[in-house]
Amino acid sequence: MNSNTFSRILLFVGLLGLIGLLGFSQVETTQAATSQSSHQHTAVIATGALNVRSGPGIAFTRTAVVYQGTTVALLGRNVNATWVKIQMADGHQGWVNVAYTFPSTAVINLPVVDAPTQPLATAVVNTGTLNVRAGPSVAFSVVTVSEQGHVVHLLGRNADSSWAKVRVFTGQEGWVNASLITPNVPISSLPIVSAPSIPEVTPTAVVNTGALNVRSGPGVAFSVVTVSRQGHAVHLLGRNADSSWARVRVFTGQEGWVNASLITPNVPISSLPVVAAPSPPGVTPTAVVTTGALNVRSGPGVGYSVVAWVQQGQTLTLLGRNANNSWVQVRTPASQTGWVNASLVRANVAISSLPVVGTAPPAATAVVATGALNVRYGPGVAYGAFTVVYQGTTVTLLGRNQSATWVKIQLPNGNQGWVNATLVQASVPIVNLPIVG
């Protein structure tokens, strides 16, 4: 073999080696690019243990768990970018909530990938017999029942998720108390659906005793006007002040009063309006004083003057009341007439049964607020003093001067004069008094 031939062989072998090296490098580059492409987007798990699910939602089954700090590959997302599809190091794929990850890229930039259809929302009845109602409240009528262990389809919920709209196996739809079912999805994840308005309830009651006396007034002292039997329904019209008796209408249309403990109402008796009731026949309306010493005033309010006072335990005759039942007109054991606070006496009849008695507005008064106060002939110290009134004395206010610094008063003995306005405590603003000469 001559030297030229040998040189050509060496050149050929060198070229083959170079081609091999270039090919291997190209394969390596391609593999690296492929590997980099498949793991271009990653995320680090940001919670202790994160459920990997078969679809993008907590209604899907859990297929694996991935732990905090683990890096996973991101394969795609759902439409609203709240869940991402991942691939774990062992090749397992599934869906995780994006809120519990630290992604290497904005999730919205990931491709939307196909996801399983949301599983049908259902629930299992967890009580013996479950009422299915026409609306989301016990005020609605029962349309059907479902038994313990039955599966119902979940259609929606009310605003606070306390009731769910369902379809039972017969196809009938209605509402159930959400606490009495075990759902496969959170009730709060269901859509809020419109519901009928709560029907207006007509107050009624069922007689729960053998024979119930219906009386002419709220008490056993009243005569019996009719009798209602056990199981009969009566319409509720009102109540007395302490809800111990209810006014009713029986099926014949007759009205009267019954003992509230002997009926089972569909609304609280206390929710009924207080209605006027007659006084017991032959009973004089009276009240016993329940406080240590009670002021009897000239009118129904603390702005009226005190005309007398009575002691605890004394009995007063009731003559009438004001419009809102807060004050009662009374006659004292000494035959004085006046008004007392109704909350400070215990009456033998309903206060609302007394007649409403009108009164004049209270006179403007003042109490002397200094040891001894000069009463003068005019509004100023230049006028002479003709008498003195002492601290605690109540006087009637007749008017004021232009600057409201002096007030004209009437003394308990009828005499009139002027006093310094700063030395009395008035029941009305001084400026509200008329200017008098």
C-alpha cells in the first residue's frame, strides 16, 4: 500500500468519526430539548398534603396525594384557570387546586386541556324520614317524603345553604333541610336557585284537651259562650297582655277566649296582637303598689306634678289608662285621683281593658335649686323681694323676660313673682316659655 492510498484511508476514517460525533451530538441536543419541552412549566406544592383528583373540582375522586415542597410538571389548566393538570415524578397525572401551588409561570398561559365531566351532585338521606317541601322552610307544605339511605339529586340551594332543592327517585322535586342529607359535593358549591315566597300563615290552633270552654273574657270568672272539642281547629285572633289567654273564632263563627295552655298553636301566642278584653264581671279593677313609695302625678308622665304618694302594698282603684298602657289613672285610699306608672303596680285586670282617659299637657314647672330664693316684683335685682322660697319647692312657670335670664313663677299659695332663671331646675327649656311683662 503506497502512502497516497494510506492517506486516503485515514481521511475516510476521520470523516466517518466526525459524522458519528455530529450525529450523537444532534441526538443529545434533541433529547435535551424534548426533555426541557416536557418539563418547561412546573409548580411547587405549597401546602402540607394536597389531594390529586381525577378532575378539576373537589367533587372528583382523589387519586393521589402530593406533599409540600414537591415539584410537579404542569400539563394544562381548566377554562377558568382555577385547577391545573399535573404530572408527578412517577408519571401519575391528575388535577390540583392552583391556589395551593407556586407555579413557575402564569397559570392563564397554560393550555386548556380536556377534563372529565363534573360528576352528578347527589346526597344520601341521613334521617329516618325526610320531608320534601314546596319551599325552603318548614312553613311550606310537604310534597313528598324520602326515607333514610335514599339517594336524591341535588339541583340547587338557598342563599345561606341551609336548604337544598332536590329531585327524588320518582322525579318529584322539592326542598329539604341541608343538615339532614349527606352530599357528595359541598352544598355551598350548588347554584342558588329561586324559591317561592314563604306562604302567609293563618294563625290557628288545635284543641288539645277533651272539651275546651270558650269564654266571654280572658279568665275563668267569665261565662262560657261555647265549647270546642279535642282535635278541633280554631282561628287565633289575639291574646291578653301576658299571653295566658287567646281570643279565638270557632268553626261556627262564634268568638271568645280560651286558656292558651289548652291549645296547640301554629304560631307563638306571643306573636299575636294584644286585644282589648272586658273586665271580669263584678270585679272592680284594682292594682297593688309593687315599689317602696310611688308618686301619684297630675298626669301620665314625669313632667306632671306630684299630687300624692302611696306605699308598697297599698291597693289603688283603676279608673283608666293612657293610649299606650304605660300609665294608669287611679284613686288612692285617701280618695285622691292621679296617675301612676303602670309598670310599678300589679293589676287584677289587663291594663288594656281599661278605658283611655284624655289629659291636658303638663304645666311647665321648676324646682328651686338653691337654699333660699328671693321672689321679686320684677325681672332683676333692682326690684324688691316680697318673699322667699326654699330649696326643693316646686313652682309653676308662667313666662320669661326677653333674655330668658329671669322667669315669672306662681307659688303654691297662688302668689306670682320673678326669680333668677339660673337658680331653678325647669321642666322645659326656659326659652320655650312666652315673654311676659
